[in-house]
Amino acid sequence: MNKKTQVIDSIISCKNIADADVVLATVGYDRTASHRKGAASGGQSIIKCLHEDIEFFDRYSKTEPAYNFNFFHHDVGNLNKLYPEDMVQTVYKEYKKIKTFEKFVFILGGEHSVSIGAFKALAEIENPAEVTIVHIDAHPDLRDSDANSNPDQSRPSKFAHCSGQRRAHEFGYRLVQVGIRSYSKEEYEYAQKNKRTIKTFEWGLEPTPKIRDIVRAIKTKKIYIDIDVDGIDPAYLPATGTPVQGGLEWYYTIELLRALIIHFQVIGAGILEVAPRPDDVRTEYGAAQLCYNMCAQYLQKKNHLKK
């Protein structure tokens, strides 16, 4: 729908999910965060930037998605009162409900464990063996539980923020992990044992990989793009629970995401682990920029829009 003749004051102007082209689903949760809390408000902080700060014109795609497409905000709510397994089940049900409308869903959060609910739902819609999760993160998130990584947890969980990709791999997805630069022995050994279905692009030990090499490592037509903001250099996105020195440079990230969207069928996406801090909006603003740019590239490809 072209809204050029209408006056809109926000990228998110759709009032009915049935009319949406993209559903931005916010999930408030940081119960298993092992260092700095705050991600429970991350999704809403990104939405605020999309409402108030982001230019309608996307300079990378040279399009104005806000005028050509409908963005709908679906707030799953603050789920911090729930145990991780119950939170995952709630996200799973909400995600499946949204997918009945056959919409592209973009999760905004929230600690990384919320992605497990999306992975579980998509595994019932797609064949996981035919989907690669492209996981941008400083950490591989391949721990079986948070029993050894979060000693303050009185109830260790297999659905913690450090276990999301382990659960995804068990669902049957292939993993391509980008930006990894901090991990446990357990995670290292699990990745080594499963090299056929887990490809790791580690940062800092070797030269930065060529984007074409990451693209070539993906062996499926369909992908899910799963971004933890700590995968990107904290010089750009500092407000997160477990920042790690180094990481993806900003424009490298933009070009990588563009290449992924051009070469593959993106079936879902998420930006997680934004933990806002006072007097510094770089992280939520940057996450909003990435979200809008990814949607612009996705919608341009899907609808063959001219620049």
C-alpha cells in the first residue's frame, strides 16, 4: 500500500496486524542475564527510536518503506515474572499466532533466550534442516544450561540466554556463527563435535573474514538472522549485558546483512540484548537503524521496488 498521499508521523503506523507487511514483536525479558540487567526494556527502547528518531528514507536501499509498507508493533509484554521455560512457551505461542497471518516477524528484545520461542515455532512451520540461523554474537550461546555461567541463579535453566543456539541446533537448524570471541570449553567442544552443521567465524584470532566467505558457508536457501548487539563492536553499540572488546565494524555489519538478504530467503529476524543506559542512546538507536535497514532491503527484494 502506497501511503504517499497520507501524512504519517511514524514508521510504525499500522493499526491492524492483518494489514501489516512486517510485525515488530517486542519481548521484555532479562531474568537469566548473567552480568548487566536492562534488556527487558530493550525492545521498547528500539520501538521508541523507530517512532521518533529514524528517517523514513533509508539511504542504503534508497527507498521509503514507511510510505510503501505497513509496520505493526506487537508487544508480547514484560515476561520477567516467568521462569525461562514458561517465557519461551509464551513467545512460542505468540509467534505462532502472528505467523497464522503469514507475516514477516522481527523480534526486538530482550535477552537472547527469547529467540528460542521463535525457533521452536518456526520449526513447526519450516523444516529446520533446510534453515540456517545466521547468528551474529560475541558468544556462541551453546551451553546446555546456565548452571555454570550464572552462579546467582537458584534455578539453572536450559532456556537461558547462553543456551539459545544449543536449543536451536537440537531443533535441527544449521548454524553459521559470526563475530564469536568469548566462549566456554563446553561450547568450544560442542561446536567442534558438530562441525558439519555449525560453522564458526571467530573474530580476533585471524583476519576478518570476507563477506563472500560467510555467504558461501550457508548451505540452505532459507535463513533466519539472529543478532545479539554484543556481536558488533561496543564502540558502536555499547549498552548490552555482556559487551566484549572487538566485534563487527558498523559498515561491515550493514554490508553483511545486505548480502544475506540478497542471496537468501530470510524467513525471520531478531535484534536482542539491547540494555538501555541513561544518557546514551547509541545502542537502541543503532538497533533501530539496523532493523529499519534490514526491513527496507527485505521489502525491496520481495516487492522488486526500484530505487
